[in-house]
Amino acid sequence: MAAACARLRTIAADGHAGVVACDVGGLAADVVALEALARLQLTAHRLGCRLRLRHASPDLKALVDLCGLADVLPREEGL
């Protein structure tokens, strides 16, 4: 998790990253992943950018929706 947040800080440091796409295609649909994504979104918010999920599996999409986090962890349009 720390590595993902560090990478996000590097991306946001140039000041051009208003929205950062996070490819979650290989991520398991469980509460550990959900917590990591929420923390990553919090880091993005603190850096002045927003995180969008890309290639989320149907199970991960369902878990995000079930937990009421669709507004917190939005998906890229059409994905």
C-alpha cells in the first residue's frame, strides 16, 4: 500500500494529474482491496487529484456498490 501511495505522490507531483486512472483488473474483490483503494483515494484527495478505477472486475464493482462506496471509488466512464 505504501508503494502505491508513493507512486501516486510521484504522479501528482507534476501538477498535471487531475484524475488518475488506477488499473484494478488483477485485484481481488475483498475487503482488504477495498480498504487499500479507499486509502489510495484519500491520498489522491490530499494531493488535489481524484482516483478512478479502471478494469474493475464484476465482483469488485459489486463489492464497491454493496459497501456504498461507488461515489468514493468511481469507475472510469464505460469501464
